[in-house]
Amino acid sequence: MDSGTPRERSPESKTKSSEDSHNVATSNEADMAIREKPSSSKTSSMSTSGETDVVDALASQLQNISLPNQILSDLSMDGIVAYIRKKPCRNIVTMVGAGISTAAGIPDFRSPGTGIYHNLKKYNLPYPQAIFELAYFKEHPEPFYELASDLLPGEYRPTKSHFFIKLLEEKGVLLRHYTQNIDNLERLAGISEEKLIEAHGTFYKSHCLGCQNQYGFEWLKRQINRKRIPHCIHCNALVKPDIIFFGENLPRRFYQKMYSDFVECDLLIIMGSSLEVEPFASLALRPSKMCPRLMINLVPVGDNIEFLFGKSANDRDVLWIGDCDAGCQLLADKLGWGDDLIKLLATDETTYSSMERGTAETSC
């Protein structure tokens, strides 16, 4: 753990600190009273303006006293920026969902009217989530691959949010990036595999459900574009992309890294996720209570995560309502990294020419 990470103090030390702060305030008040006290002959004639000056001076001093357990100077983007600079942060963890990819033209899952789950009637499913259930896929792979066929023709480019995460890596402050998405856009943005946890899997690779032979994305894409249900060339069993269906275990790497990552985490940034799918959503509970959490989202989410937005006890949770790309640009600008982010966005298209492109969808 970063040696600079604040620690919870014992109740005794908190009591002493509280008493010390009280004594400081009391001493300051007494000192101010002494300095402002008129002579006894003029006591009755002290003006109202003089009393006001004393109160204002005390109020100003009290506002400048830092609370012992204060984590953020301000519960806003400015407070996050000040925290990153002052600490300084070296172990930022990011958690993202489909919301960071919608600007690329990829629909999310749950948005009314436009989300994937609201547009599956043509597949005659028993219920929307069945299209991502392993048992149903084994018996009826056609709906899944028809959905993939609808989504594959477009070639998608990483959004500003993806490049912001890459920028965090370039600045040496990104510990790990956890994504629910299966659209490969993190890879296209250049985020290194060491920093990347694809919690819900990826279309990047596929495996035979029989002999476990591995296939690359280009092979899978050719099968889908030819309207074929992919079958293994060795044993003729069904081939499935390495995305995590409901009922499957998450990748081993997810569990290997999460225990240490969230102990070291000194800032958690959550973007574009509904935080409804477990165990991914509960990652937001793992950082220390001294670790700030910034959420950039169109709407507040995570009632089950115990965020402190709008509560008097809040000393670490910041909610920024709006588009993920806009929030990332604002944060980059305030950190003095705005131009660096623009340069990443302007990366020549040839950067991606050797990479596999044109992917499917963000993860369930």
C-alpha cells in the first residue's frame, strides 16, 4: 500500500484531536475577544458593527481549520483535482460500463427505447437475458449470433473516455482498469493488457465448447458475416466467444487482481455503468473508507453500494452528472492534461490498422 495513504485513527486519538481543535477554537475566540474588548468606560457604547467584525473574523478562522478526517477539500470535480495533486495519486482504479462506448455508436443494454434489452422482440426469447445465458445458447445459438451479426458491420473507434483512461496510464497514475464491456475499444485505445481487466470477457478470442480449440476474432467475424453458426473445424462442436454469459465464472484474473488492487487504490473513478450486475458492482465497496470515489454518469446509480451523495456524512463521494466524454474532458482540463487528451484523440488512424476491428457489443 502507498505509504502516503491516510489511516483510520483510534477513537482515543480522534477524541484528543477533537479536544485540541476545540481548544484551538476556544483560544482563538478568547484572543480575539481580548484584542477587540473596549475599555470598561466604553463597554456600553460598543457598536453593532464592532460585534459583527468579531463574529466575521471568528467565522473566517473556523472555515480555515481542516477537520482531522477530512478526505476531500470539496465534494466536486475541483475537490477531486486538488486531492489528485496533493496526495499525489499513483494508484487510480477505473470501473466502466457500456456508457463510455455509446458515443462510439454502440448501444448500451438498459436505456429505455434504445438499449439492447428493449429491442430483442424479434428473437422470440423467453426473456431478454436468455440471449446471454449459456444453457440457452447451447440449445439455441441463433439469436445470439443474429444479434452479433446486426452489430458487427460497423467499425467502432474508442471514445474520449477510453483515451482518458489511456492518458491516466501514460501519466503513470493508473493502477488498473476494470471494464464490463466486450467491445475491444480499450485495446484499440492502447490500454496495455497488464492494466486491463475485462471482467465480462471479450470477443477478442473464442473457444470450442467441445475440444477447447482457440479461435481469433477475425475467424469468428468471417463466420458471422457469412451467416454461419460457428462450429469447430476439429470436432464440429459449437464455438463461443470468450464473453462471460450469465451463470459463468468471471475470468481468473479478475479475482487474482481485485484483492490487491482495491487495497492499494487511492482514487476510484466509475463511469458509464448501471452497477446492477454482480460481482462487478460490488467492487465499488472494496476501497478503503479513506479513498475518494468519483462517479461520472448520466444518472445516479448504485443504491446498493452505499454511496454518500447528498448525505451530511459524505466526505469522499463525488457525483458528476452528464456525458462520460464531457466529464473526462473536464477532469483532464482541470488537471492541466486537456491538450494531452486532444493529442491522443487525434492519433493517426494508421495506429489501428494492424489491430482487429469492427466488434460486437458491450457486455451484459
